[in-house]
Amino acid sequence: MKIGIVGFGAAAIGFIEKIKDKKCEIHIFEKSKDVYSSSISGIRADGKLFVSKDMGGEIDVSLDLQKKLVDFYIDQTINKKVENGKSFVNKEKYKEFYAKGFQPVISEFFHIGTEQLKEILLNVYENYKTYKNIHFHFKTKIDNIKFESTKVVLNDSETFDKVIIAVGRSGYPLVKTIINNFPELILDSSKVDLGVRFELPNHIVEELNDEMYEFKLKYKSKTGYMVRTFCNNPSGYVVTEIYDDFVTVNGHSKLKEKSDNTNFAILTTVSLTEPFNDPIGYGSHISKLTNILAGKNRVILQTYNNFKTSKRTKHLYRVIPTLEESHYILGDINLAFPRRIIESIIDFIENLNKAIPGITNDDNLVYAPEIKFYSNRLNNDKFDNLKFIGDCSGATRSIIYATAHGHLMAEEIFE
């Protein structure tokens, strides 16, 4: 069997790992110039691996498989050193936040750290290169996919028995092209997460960081939108994430180098109805609008008080940004974000202050845009020889779930 895989990310790794010893010819097409530029954004950004039934995707992945995949990634590092923690397994902490109206999320996590992430990707790649049936094609962008009898043709040239689309959320243009040709692939197209990256001094959240490192909270705001925390980074750094035609904000932590601040995302989940069918396009549009205000390759930074009162920030006070100054401009996020999103985030922060005093300090920092794209949920039963795995399928939104999706799809194909 000849298999083509478009994209070399977490989902592709899960798929390849499961079939590498099978009697098949595997070709991986990656638009990046080399393995160091490959599109495993979650791994490249921070490397938090979660084991949980309450987050990460819309597919059923057993905890045993999740833990097995965590071990796989940790085994690819040199020193096997990770930060391990549990979110809200402490019953008293759980009750404390629950009483304030929050839904704490219980999960186990393993933080690899940014320094070790390139090791993982390189070690996986070097291992796969030793297999004679695995072939990598970098600097190869797949622009079109066609069907020819029982075969699939990529870029009007090479023909495969099966093609696996594993391009992540950054592969949206290719997926959209396929959807335009086969709109019946879409099962759901309603969700996008819009939000901000919040940064504050470590001492304000020190107790919580010591207790669980990564705290996961959901909250139904007065607007009706569900708001959640995501990607907490104690003593971490705010960074930008560059896409093809816009820039968003993100955060990460390192195992050795530490800052004086903690940062985490506050995201509002927007679920829209017909005729809306382009969640990535909607999120991209808001990102581009924010970038217009901030300038090329920059995001907007605002103090919390100015964010709350819709005033442009002109000066900072006690909290020093960890994002490099050349990557942000002081401004007003309210000019780019829908008001209902702003109100949801403010409601979340004001209520969180009841559980963590100091969250609403005037000079805490708010960066935008932080957007987590949900791809359209796609129907993998439509074609026998074309499958979508990982975040581009709309079924996953984490490293472990994306890897598991690849693993499970490989099992299905070779059962």
C-alpha cells in the first residue's frame, strides 16, 4: 500500500508510529523547508502534554493510550526531565473555586519545556529516516487533491492508495480547498475561541502555581459565553505566533530560564449558527484587524484597567512585559474585538479575583489577539482513501489527542 501524508505534526507522528513496521510505502509532504521549521505548533511552542477525559478533543481516547503517548514523547528527550502536575485533584481547592461559580477541570499534565522540544522533533525525524519505507519531502506544498478511480492524486503528479491530511490548523487553506469541492464533508462548523493572553507577577498566583502549576478553569459568563483558562506558564514568557498572513500571541515556559511573571490565556468560545461555516476565517479576520492596529508582526498590549474602561494604554507601571518590545504596541484591544467577547473576558477576570485576589490589579497586562482555531469538524466516513487526522479534522485540539487520532486512524486502516 502506498500512503501519502500531508503535514508532519503530532497527528502524523501518531499515524506513522503505528504503521512504520507495516508493509507499506509512506511519503510525508511538508511545506516547511526542514524539520526544524515543521508545523507541530503545540510541541514547538511549549510542550504541555495533558492526560484528561475532559479536554483535548471530541474523540474517545483512553487514559491508557494518552499515558502511553506521553511516555513516547518523553522518551524522545535526552534527559527525560519534565515538570509533572495535576489540575484540581486537591478536593479543597476544587470546592473553593466551584463555590465561586467556576468549573475546575481535573487533569494530569507533563511539561517538557521549550528547550527540549527541538530534541523531540529531531529525534522522531531521525528515527523515521532509518526506515527504508518512509520518505520525507520538505519544501513541498500540496495545493490540490484529485480522485482517480480508487486512487488519490496529489498536485496532479503522484498517485497514492490512501492520503492522510494531517496539516493542523495552519493547513486551513488546503482543507478549505477540499471542503469547497466536497461541502458535504462538514459535520460542524460553528466554533472558534477568541481571547487574550493575561500576564501578572508570580506572587499573585504563587500559591496556585505551587499547588498545581497548570490551573484549568471554565466559567459561564453573564453574556452566556463559556470562558476558560488555557496554557498557564509560571515564571514564563509571552511570545508571538506567526501565521502566513497574521500574528497572534501565545506563551511558554522553560525548564531552566525563569521570569518574574506568570501568563495564561483567557479564551471565549463562540458557537455560531448557519450560514456561518468558516470558524478559521472568522478568527483570522479578527487577528488581521488587530494586526492592522498594531503594525506588522506585532500584537496589542494593554493594562487591565484600560482594557476594562476602553482606554488606550500609553504607559505601563509595575508589571514588566516578558514579550520583546519590538513585538507589541501599547493600544486598545476594544477597537478590534467584538464587545460581547470583551465583556465575557472582563466578567471572568472580575470573578476570578474573588478566588485569587490581585488578578484585577490595574497594571496587570492584557495581550491580543490570542485565538485558538477550531477547524470544521469533518466526516471521515465520506471517502475510503482520503482521511483527516489531528486538529485539521476538527476532532482534536491538543498534542496528545492529535497524536492519538493518528494512532487510531492507523489502527482503523490496518485492522
